[in-house]
Amino acid sequence: MAESMRGLKRTCRCAELDKKDIGREVTVMGWVQKQRNKGSIIFVDMRDRSGILQIIFEDGKIDKEYFTKAEKLRSEFVIAVKGKVTMRSGAVNENIATGAIEIRAEELRVLSESDTPPFPIEKDIKTKEELRLKYRYLDLRRPDLQKNILLRSRIAQVVRQFLVDEGFIEIETPMLTKSTPEGARDYLVPSRVHKGAFYALPQSPQLFKQLLMCSGYDRYFQIVKCFRDEDLRADRQPEFTQIDMELSFVDEDDVIDVNERLLKRLFKEILNVDIELPIQRMVWQEAMDRFGSDKPDMRFGMELKNVSDIVKDCGFAVFSSAIEAGGSVRGINVEGQAKMPRKKIDALIDMAKDFGAKGLAYLAVNEDGTYKSSFAKFMKEDELTKLVSAMAGKAGDLLLFAADKDKVVYDVLGNLRLKLADTLGLIDKNKYKFLWVTEFPEFEYSEEQGRYLAMHHPFTMPFEEDIQYLTSSPEKVRARAYDIVLNGSEIGGGSVRIHQDDIQETMLKALGFTEERAHEQFGFLLDAFRYGVPPHAGLAYGFDRLVMLMTKQDNIRDVIAFPKVKDASCLMTNAPDIVEDVQLEELGIQVKETKDRI
């Protein structure tokens, strides 16, 4: 039966004690990690969020009532122990912070008993993730997960303090707002008062933070929940957290400067890692040409090479026809892998097809200088020599080529580059390599919708010299946008915003908005622009992704207390779930029956 804490006050957490506390009488409270009964002595490992502490119950030196209770302790019982800190009687345990001390118990209370948990509450367990997420409140007790969550809290504190010191004001923006269909799908919330009308949960505080600049708040930030109804991956969630900021009277360099200093302080205080400033910058086109990605992993080489000029007139139709169609031929040099088995090369070819290519051409440079290739017979000897030279190929190297539209070539080689680097162990997992990617295209063409879409969002300022192309040649327009990339992951992105109403209206027109629809969707912003808008710019970090990278986790769920799984459901609470008919009636909603609901 559970007992009361009455009369007992916790004096410290378990791992807050060390040798300097020897002789001190303390009261500690936590969970039983393990109980070991040696007859006249019972050893109990007690755990709380700080760590583990050994407690000793010795028969004859403690009231019989307490010793009897100690005999019945099991894993995950919640207990309170009063006793004296002493030197450990046995060997020092080097694996825990309190390994040199123990507590000689004088009093024990069982505050709560526990059923046998469905999996051990230990580090690095191999339990299936589905089971751990179903019992997430138990999973969160595990030391490795607690370490991630506690570190997440520290990261937020450092960020918040830095921004406050830099003159930023923390302001909350609404969770219930207006749906803006551009971009990812919104999560919609029906209104009971306004039947048939819906709020949307924000994908970003973008419009509100721009309005705050109109309101004169100069420097704003918040650590805020955002929502996107999109397909999930290892580094995405339907609800996620942003470190969001906006600044007035600034340009790109100002935003980049304050964020470089933020990252420097953050990585020093949290990880004791020194980031060298300034962080390297690279324009979007260069990143795509060299790495096939706008978020390149800079921890290793294996850069793409454009060999279109060399092979444009060769006898290999796959190469020449791709160039004639306006595409390109590019390759990567997988150094030292000329002897890669054909089975593994075929797997790479299949991977290339998954990213839209019709295939993948390869050329292995043998140790004797001869070639083993899927296309050499279609090319002249001097053409092959020039091709290998252009790829800096040498004996023992494997050259891989993609020929198609640039987008397909970038996707194929960019992803192959990452796959091969991981497989071949080319990535230093202890290195943090930052990069600013700048000068993104303002628009990207959607084959599905048959029109141009904003690559970032419709409020990104184009380069001044490119404004003339907004409606005539959108593909030429560069955005004053910038992403901060860490180890091949985009951790944040931002831009200089449009602050002139005429440019904003032209931008919306270029995106296919009529004047009427533009005012229907964004009228409150366009109206605000009539009353004096300062030049402004901002940036937002994906906080969960940043924490994931700082803790070296492979999955974003391991740094979020209560995450969703791939179908956006919660295995612990069974959300989303059906609701009672009376709730739907109040909202004026009728749910259409589907096979999933019958």
C-alpha cells in the first residue's frame, strides 16, 4: 500500500551527492532501478532524472519494519529514503557519478508500487519502438532519453538568453489562425460559433511576425509549436517546434551575423565545440552543381563533375541525347572502389532509378589502366581518356555517371553521394560542418499544378535586379533567401522580406493570384503595408532537428517527449480518434462513412 510523504522533504536528487557529502543526513526520492537481497544486507539502486544512487539496508542497523519493506521492493517502485551518506563499502563503481558513495538507510517509505514494466527501464534497450511509444511515459524514464530531453531544455535556455541579451522581445502569436493554402497542407479546426468556418493551425508564424515588424517591435522571437499535415520522415513530425525570429532595419548580413554568434555560443556552452566564424557561404547553384543538393554534407568530398562538354558528341546515345534535350551528364568519383562487386553496382543502379533516372553508367579504372565499363564500347579511346581525366580518375577508382534533366541528375548523384559516403565510412560523425546556402531561386515549377510556386514563401524579397523578371521570366528570379545547413541537414532558413506593397502584389500575381484572391487570402498583410513598413528579415530553426543533430540521434522522435509515428498518430493516447456525435452536431459537421470507419 502506498504511503504518504508527510514529514519528509527531499533534500537533493540522487546524482547531486558526492564524496564531499559524506556524513550528511539526506532524504532522497525516486524509482527502484534494481534490488539485490544478500540476506542480512539489501542493496537498492535508486534512480531519478539526475542518475543512480546505491542505498544499503542492513538488518539490525535499521528498524525491522523498514528492512521488511526493503525485502519487498521491486523495479519501478517509487520510494523515499532517509539516511546518511557514507563511503561505498564495496568496490567503487566507475560507471556512475555516485560510484564512490552510498546511503545507509535509516527510514524507508514506499510511495507507490509498480506492475512489472513491459520493457526494462535501461539505456540502449533493443525493444521495438512501437512498444516504447505505446508506453512512452515509461520510455521517458530511460537515462538516454532523459539525457536528450534535459539537453533539449538546456538548448532552449541558452537560445532564449542569447536572444534576450541581443535585444529580442519574446512575443506569442496565435495558434488559431486563417488557412493559407499555399505550401503544405494545413491542419484545420472547425469553429462551433461560426458553423462551416475553420481555423488553421499555423505552419509558421510568418505573417504575424511580419505584422509585428509593422507594429514597431524591432526584434521578435519565440520558441513555438507549428503544424504541417504532410508525409513524415525520420526528421519530420506533424507538430514541430521552431526557434522563430524577425528583425527590422536589417539585411541578409545582419541576420546571418546574429545567428552565427548564436550558434557559436550554443555549441560552445552545450557541447564545448568551437565553431569557426564566419561560416562558409555558397550560392544555391554552386551547391547543386558541386553536391547535387541545396543542403550539402560538407564533411567529405566526392563532388559532382559536369562532363557534358566532353561527351556531348560521343557515340554513347544515352549521354548525347540527354544533352541535346537540354539536360546534362555529371559524375562522381568513388575513389578506390574499382573492384566493387557487380551486385553492389546493380543496387546503386536500382537506387538511381528510384530517384527518377533511367539508369546509371559506370566506369572502373583497373590497376593496369584498362577500363571495365557499361558504355566504353560506344566511345573512342581519346574520349574515354578525356572523361577519366575530367573526373580526376586514377587506377582503382569507380566513376558513376547520370545523364538526364539537371533536376534528375542532381537528385540521383546527390543521394548516391550520401549513400556511398555512409556505406564506405567517409563521414566523421564527430565533426560539425556548417554552411550558409544563399541566392535560392525565387520560384520552382510544379509539373503537377502546371505553374510556378514560391520555393520558400510568397513574402521573400527577390534580388533588386531580378524584379523585372517576376511576371515575364520567373525562372530567372533569385531570392534573397538563406538556409543554414549542418552536416547535410537544413536546420534553419530565412529571407529578407518584401516590404513594398507594389512588389508584394506583383509577387502574388506571378504566383497566379488574382487581385481579389490575394486580398481574400492576405488582405490584412497587404493593408498593413499601407501604413509604413520597415525593411525586415528573419529566420526560423527547426528546433527538433537541431536538437537531434546536437545529440547525434538518427530519429527526431528521440528528442521529442511525446512524438507521433509515421501515420501522424500517437500510439500512447490513440489520437486521432473518433468523437461523439453530439460534438459533431455542435460544430455542424457530418462525417462521411468510409471503409476505415465502418
